[in-house]
Amino acid sequence: MRWENLTDDGEHGRAADAALFGADAVITRTFDTPEFRGITFHEVRARSVLNRVPGASRMPFEWTVNPYRGCSHACVYCFARKTHSYLDLDTGIGFDTQIVVKVNAPEVLGRQLASPRWQGDHVAMGTNVDCYQRAEGRYRLMPGIISALTDHANPFSILTKGTLILRDLDLLVRAAGVTDVGVSVSVGFLDGELWRTVEPGTPAPERRLDVVRTFTEHGIGCGVLMAPVIPFLGDHPAQLRATVRAIAAAGATSVTPLTLHLRPGAREWFMAWLGQHHPHLVRRYERLYAEGAYAPRWYQRRITRQVHELAEEYGIGPTRAGTARRIRPARPEQSPADPEPVQLSLM
């Protein structure tokens, strides 16, 4: 594997930085336990964990922290698959089973946040691979990361499909008392059969909505990124309605739809999955994505309009452009079950 020249890949590509860690710092481990069987962990000591997002990115934030590379959630459409090729690792099975762990991420982040050069910008997490994937249950990097951000009153946000975030609920409540904190959960659909094949390593969609419900009950607003909406498999009006209805019932503060995009690395893996599970749709996908990674604008607009109309019907509003990603501590006169409505600006 290529370790020496590994650079900070941000969200979309490799930056021309110094190497983040050297080959002599890598320790490879496997654990013979049911939850980690078949997974290899490459433990590295990172030199930097604050990643600058390229200026051309569509992301509404400039800095990220990614304590892991690769993801056992194994979502077949994951755009981050391409980043594994920078290590000479496979973007298919390798991405799902070869996990890079930045074991010193909390300590390095603390040092970087304390630097006089750091301006206290918003830090987004879970934007590349999920920071609450199964590896987090063993390595427990997020409590230290959240604590470092809290100690410096640095605003941050977390996007996840992982129910493990509930372990850190108390830490997030504490953080929200001193800085702006955004929590969002990704739920693109409810279809159980689709979930088992397209997101095989994730908690079920209903369990993710339980996360939203729990945060709401503790007075913390939680938005839902309704992503991805998968063409011809998860975009039927009845499916959209059922998903938005469940999101509203869970108490989400906002719902933001995002249609499937297929960047290089993810595209090949997804199309192979499609050919195996839904071969009759291959030609339709080739036509729909003929112009590139994103579905045509007319399709994106149609899905967005449908979801926003359903959100209004069920009493939750779409995210407003330009609104801050944050949660607020409940006011003294509010009960924990009745938080102030908040809109989260997602992707």
C-alpha cells in the first residue's frame, strides 16, 4: 500500500500537502470477533486531522475531520470509495473491509484547535465516511474529538447513519451549551429489502429514526438528510410519502432530499450491484447518468419539490439556504420534549 505520500484528500481530491503519516507509523490489526470478522484495521498516527475542503466543492463548509478512511457500512453508492485508490486499495470490497484508523485523532485535533493560526471555523464530520461506523465502537475516537471541540468552543456538525452516536449524547448536550452543534441523520428510504442490499452494514432506517426521536426527546434538534433518493427503486411517490411521514413522526427539525450521485469509484461498484440485483434497470441508469455523476436537473428538481411538499404537509419545513448548521440548548422555560424548531443547512 502507498502510505508515504498519502495526503489530505478533503472531500473531492488529493491536496498537495506533506504526507499525513509515514509507513513506519502503520500497524495492521484484525480482530476475531463477530462484529469485525473479515475486517482489517490499519492504525496510523496522523500528523493532521483538520482537512480543508477544496474551493470548487459543493459542500457548504470549509473544514472536515475524518477519523477513519474506508467504511464497514458498505453502502454501494458511497462517493468516498474513490479515496481508497489513493492507498492502492480496492474501491469495492477493500473500501468496506480495509479501514484506516487515525488512532491519535483526538490529540492531534486538540493541538490544531489550540494553534493561534486556527480561526475557529465550523468543522463538519461524517461527510466523507461515517465517524460512527462499527470501528468507532472499538476505537472510541469521537468522545475525544467532541471533547476537544467543546473545550475550544468550536462549532461543529455530525452527519451519520450510525446509532452509536447515542453513546455520546451527553457529550453533545454539553457541547451545545458552549458552541453551535449540528446533528443530522441520513435516511433515504424505508424499504427493508433495498436497505439490506444497498446499505448492508448500516442500522435499519427505523433505528436511525429512533436516533432522531431520542435527540428530540432530549431537547436537541436533529435534521434528516433524505439521501440518497435512488432512481426507480426509492423514488415512487408512495415511497417518498412514507419516508417523509416517518421522518416527521420522529420529530426531525428538517428534511433535505439528495438524489443519488455516482462519482468514479462509486459508479463502477454501484453499477455492478445494479446489474446483479436489478439488471432491467442498467440501461435506464446509463441514460439517466449519461452526462456525468449527477442525475439531470429536471429529475433533482422533481424529487426536491415532491419532498418539500410532503414535508410541508407533515409539518416539517425544508432546509433554508444559508441557515446555520446548529442545535441550540433548550431555553429554561422549554421542556426537553418541546425543543425550539431549528433548520439545519445540509448538503
